[in-house]
Amino acid sequence: MIAVLKPGASQEQIKNLIAWLEDRGLKVNLSEGEFYTILGLIGDVSKIDTELLEGLEMVDSVKRISEPFKRANRKFHPDNSIVEVGGGIAIGSGFQIIAGPCSVESPEQILEIAKSVKASGATILRGGTFKPRTSPYDFQGMQADGLPLLLEAKKQTGMPIITEIMNVVHLPLFENVDIIQVGARNMQNFELLKELGMIKTPVLLKRGLANTLQELLMSAEYIMAGGNSNVILCERGIRTFETYTRNTLDLSAVPVLRELSHLPVIVDPSHASGIARLVEPMAMAAAAAGANGLMIEVHNDPPNALCDGAQSLTPEQFAALTEKVRRVYEVANK
Ligand code: PEP
Ligand code: MN
């Protein structure tokens, strides 16, 4: 349920109303927008006399929210959320490009790629160290040894970093990581999501291979319910009957998620297509569809990459992509 307050409601009145609602066992989410203040009520709202609430002088209207996701719901928070990720970078403000290799492979590799993507306009560096691979015989990432290399690249370039967590026991290793990625395979690892709700580090939550948008938003809700509202949604392609591409980029997810939720939405055309030459057109389409940014895999030597070489762009291809994407973004946001 949400209670929309009248523009003139005083801080004192708002405080008293929140205390009254909390006394009735509800959790109250206060959202102060440009024009309206909205109280999002979570819990057993049957204890509330809606007519009484609606009759209060400072209350404009009261509405029930039918969707099961509350905190992630745009009705709760009509303005777009902006997630500050460090280094003065904010996702949801302008268009942010996350780029870097699928996996961190060596100090030279991550540093060289970091410098080149930064020079082409990437604002955040990616690099996996704990890798979810379909085969147990494939390279599993550098694991804990990769994190100091990523942190060193952060130090040398000043770029915030994002890397994937696969096991909650590794959380202490992520202390200086700017954005923690929850990969597609862990989107419904609810125990992991609950732990990430208890910290403040921004979380980039990737859509599962076979998950609906509502399921993605319910997973975001798990993180937000714990108190961490710094959630970024990521569309990375879903399983369909098509086999030409690695996955099928569900581009309509972008406007739908932005309509249903206030959280920023990022598109990953690399994992969505699995084919390097498709990354640029899909990236442009994502910018045109209203995404808040992109996540792109870039490698300095794609044919010899230890993971996902076929979908990785060279630094030159990445530079050409960012140029085109910026132009599309400008036209789409005029
Ligand atoms: C990744 O970003 O490296 C990755 C494994 O992505 P996904 O979870 O989308 O497959
Ligand atoms: Mn990858």
C-alpha cells in the first residue's frame, strides 16, 4: 500500500504519521520526490483503516499495490533511482559503460584492458575472478588471486570495479569492490541475496537464463528488503528456441523494467548474443530502448582469451562501439 501525501505536509506531521504506522507493525519506506512525498507501507496492511488514513488532512490518496514487489516498484518511488558506485560515477545518471574482460587472467592483461577501455569512455571496469562455467574442466577464474589484480587496476586507472560473487563465504574478499555482480545462475540464490541485502555495496543483479521479469524484480526485492537499495538490474539475454545466438536479448525488458521499477537497467549484449560482431548493433539498440548503460566484454587478445573470447571485442572494436552508442543515446534522449 502507498500513501501519497499532500505537498504541504510538514516534517512533524510526516514523522508522527510514520510513528503511528510503525506502531501498527508496518515497515515504512519514505520517498521524497520533487513534487510528492510517498509513504510505502510494507507488512500486514489489513490492520490499517484505509478510510481513516485517507481522511487525514496531510494525506492526498491511498492506493494498494497489487504487484508482489514493493520496494523495487516505481509506485513506491516514482523518481528514477540513482546508484552511486564510487569514483564520482552514478548508474542511472547519464549513460554508463562497464567494460573489461570476462575473466581477469594476469596483472598485465587486466591493466592493459583497463587503460584502453577507459580511454574509449568506459567508466567502470569489469573482470570476473570467480567464474560460473558450464563445465568443471574449464578455467574457473583466478578465484581469490584475481581480486588483488582487479584492485590494482582500479588504483592505477581510478575506475570503480565490478566482479561476480558466487559464494557467500567469499563476501569478505569483496570489501573494496565497488559493485558486486550476481550472475544469471545465482539470480535466485536467495540466501546470497539476503546477505547482499545486509550490506550497502551496490549490487548488479543479472536476469536468470529462464526467469521472468517479475522473478527478477522479486530477487531485487530480496536485496532491498534487507536494507540495501543500491540495486542495478541487468538484462543479459534469455533461453529461447533460437540457437544461432548464445541467448536471445529481450530488449523489451528495458522499457518494461523501467516502467515497473525505479531501479537502473543495464544491458549486457555480450552474453546476450555470444558473437562479437553482434555486440555493437545490440548495444546501440539497448541505448535506443532506454537502458541506463551497458556491460561489454573486451579482451586485448580475444582468440586466446581463457573465457568467452568469441563474444569479446578488441579495444579498437570497443572504441568504435562507444562512439556509435553515444550518438544513439543522444538522439534517443533529445
Ligand atoms: C559474466 O558477466 O561474466 C557472466 C558470467 O554473466 P552471466 O551471469 O550473465 O552469464
Ligand atoms: Mn563472460
